[in-house]
Amino acid sequence: MIAVFLKNRPTLGGCPKEIANALEFLIPKPSPFVLERFGGNSDGAYLVPYEPLVNVVACFSPGVRNSKRFEDELLARVGIKSHLLDASSDLELFDTPLIAEFQTFEKKWLGNESSSTETTLTDWVERREPCSTDDLLLQMDIEGAEWPILSLTPTETLERFSVIVLELHKLDEILANPDLFKQRAGKAFKNLGDLFTTIHAHPNNCCGVSKSLFGSGMKVPRTLEVTLIRKDILKGFEETGELISPELPHPLDIWRNVPGKPPIFLGREWRTAKANMRTIVRIAVQRLSYLFLWSWKPYVPIGLYKFYKRTHFRPKIVVKEYSDRGNSFPQGERPRRMAQDQF
């Protein structure tokens, strides 16, 4: 079914085969899922398919950097508990308190061996959620350390995750250099590609975008956020639902991860269907918003800018209703999905 949507998309001729395959994997594919945003309205928010979340038992979040808005909202809206990991974070510095019985935190790095200062993804998952039949969610932003983790994590661990929300770093370097790709990311892309399908992509505007890769016309952001769904789950939903072509940018995507930098948009090579008028207008509005409201930021005193961020980007998440509940949420008691609307 997906092949029909890809038929008329520009090809990646000129790219080495393994890099072309990686780019094909990153291009969002049609799915029957309605995406919803979790994690607020600024950097750290991600789009996730709601329907598969109903069966997710827990979220694993390495690299939280003292912020757990995403995990708080998962608990408040869907009743999903979370396990957090970050050696650079401290509980007393978190923007919201840890919620007993529903959130755990370990001051460790995610690595390729377990010790007193780090843990492997496999050991972490088996320690916190030992039941191998439970579906899990992985939300990972670990500043480039994702490549060795995804390369060396066993398939048996990766396939426990029904949904993965992932921030990929240094893509412009990795996908422009076949030797570097093979050394750093080739195995990671193969592991993900064997098990998952990309259904959404959002360029983080923090670090710019590459030039055309190997003359193909394809440009990649240095930092890209992707939402992946396990293939068996996607196949099950495809049989009962109508496929929705991805919108790039999606109506619920945050406009700019870094407000003071210009927005980045994925080009036509990333699309499985021609951009509709709503998408074209959305891009124009975001460009004009930056031009008139933010392009003069370098001339604003830094103190005033910090005050604006502090007063305009506070999380508004309510988790109190679950603070005195048990460890599990009966299916009928999980909160219903909350409608969201953003142009």
C-alpha cells in the first residue's frame, strides 16, 4: 500500500546504495495513525501516534537533561509510567518533581556496557520492565551517542519497543561520507530498518542543513527528530485503517526548537505526496513569523530574551490525578485522548 504513495517521489540517484537506503528509511511513510504532540510547546516536544500508546506499559527516556514534560504528559493523558536516565541530571533540578511509583530516575549514562556510572539499554529494560511481552516506548535524545547504542543493542531488546521517538545528530556529516556512514551509523540504520518504519520527521533548526547529497537534490538537517512504529504494529493497523499521507511540517510540529534561529523545512524529496495548500501556507506563516518577530533577536539584550523564555515556555501539565493510584492502569480507566489543534 505504501508503494503507491512513493511511486512519483523524486529518486535518490547519485547517492551510494547504503546511504540511499538510509535516506529512504528516514522519509516518513503513510500510516493510519493520527499523531498527537506530547511534551509541551517547545524543544523536547514530540509527535507520537496515539492508538499504539494504549498498549504501552512504560516509556524509557535516556538523556532527559532535568526536564520530563514529555513523560509527565504521557502519564497525565495515557497513564504510561516512565524510567529516566541521565548522568548529567539531578533530581532537585528537575522542572517537575519525580512522581512516586510512576517515574524512576537513575543518574547514569546510557552506554554499551554496564557499570556503576553507565548501563546498557538491555540491562536497563530488563531491570525495570522484565516482562518480555510488554510493549514499551523509547524516547531518546542523547546528543550523538545514539549511533553506538543503536548499533550494538540486540534485536531482542529493540523489538520490545512498539514506538521509538528519536533525535538523530550529525546527519549532514554521516550521510555525506560513505566511510563515516559505514563506520558510525550503518549498523544502526540496518537494525532500525529491519524492525521499524518512519511515520514522521521534524527538522530541529538548531544546527542548519546540508548541501545536496551527491547531487541528488536531497538535503538533510544536521539534527532530525523521527517517530518510528514497529512494522508488525503498523501492518495490523493498515489492514483496518485508511492510510494518511505525512504532512511536512505537521500542523502540531513546534515551529522552531530554537526560537531565535530561522526555521528549517524538509524539501519535496522528503514527501510522499505533493504539498497541499495548507502546508504551503503553514510554511509561509512560519517564515514570516521568524522574519518579523525573531530575526532581530541578536540586537535584544540577553537578559530580556531569557525573561521572555522563562515567562512564555512554562510546561502546563497536570499529573495530580495519578499521584495516589497504583502501578497499573486498567484499560477502561486510561484517560481519553485530548483534542489538539494548531495551525
